[in-house]
Amino acid sequence: MRLGDRVRPIRAFSRLLAIAGLFPAVSHGFAEASAWCLPVVRAHPLQVAQVFSLSNAERAKAGVPKLRWNPVLAESARLKAAEMARLQYVAHADAQGGFFDTRTLRLGYQFRHIGENIAGGFESAPEVLEAWMRSVEHQRTLLSPKFTEIGIASCTHRAPATGITGSRFWGGNSRKRNRLRATGPRSPQQENAPSPRELERGVER
């Protein structure tokens, strides 16, 4: 189970958080957001819904406002989780070296501040939330009152020849404006994962 570097086949989860959203509140689109990942990747909308609910439950405990679901952030998270599942890695940089701020801007989503939590190898939503809450940086992102909207995706790689389900990848995004925090939770087995970074307009500080 990992929260940040290249690993063996695992389940990937991507979550994107954002603040000062320009989009109105929308109905939850868990099924639509995770309806597909890639030809050899399977999505998990029910677990996405669980992570969304558990995330807001943790925020309620901390006395911060709940996050609204945003389909554009969910699409950005899906793209990330699907790529991690397909290429079997866990890292904030994508295969082309880009990050979630650029990916989300390309989808037409404007933000002040944006953050990302990713994970791989965790089989359930509670496991992912527990890992993120154990990480100081990831917990800070999850509970930040600056964030107002969220998008989440979960994808599992499937070997095309056998159809056997392998790894599951998780991810999500949230936003504000001007500054971006990139973080990736760590599991006990993860020793060389990249440390959380603070980025401003896509440039590491």
C-alpha cells in the first residue's frame, strides 16, 4: 500500500480538493465521475461515494464546512487515478511530468488554491481515509477550511488477457486560488515516496 511512488499493481485513488469555486453546487455524480477509467481499468463509484461521505464526516468533527461535489474536479481525479492504475505508479507527477493544477486548468476549472491526495494499494474507503488522517500533511489538506469543493475517483487495473483485477488507485482534488498543495499519503512500507510539496502556480517552492 502506497501513498506516493512507483509500486506493484495496486488500487489507485485520486482526490482533488479546491476552494473559492466558480461552479455552483451540483448533485453528486459518483457514478458519472467514475463510470469509466480506461479500457483495462475498472472504476469504483460506491467507494468514491464512501470517501466523499467519510471526508465530510472528518471535516464535521473538526468543525469545518462540508465540501461540495464538483464533477470537473472528479474528472481530473479520474484522469489521474486511471493513469496511475494503467501505468502502475503512485506519484503526483503524471507520465508527461505535469501536475494536477495544469490538468485541472485544461478541463476549464478556475481556482485560487488546489490540493491533491493520492493513494494506491488500499482496498477500502475507510483504509484510505485512515491513511490520509494519519499523515499530518494529508490531514491538513483534508480538513483545511480553505477548500470548498471536491472530486474523487477510484480505479483498479485489470490485466487485459485474464481480466483479473489487480491494483486499486485512489485520488482526489480540491481547490482555492493562486497556490497549490500537492500531497501523497505514505504507508508504513513506503520509504522513498516524494515528500509533500507546496507549489505556487505550478512552480515548486
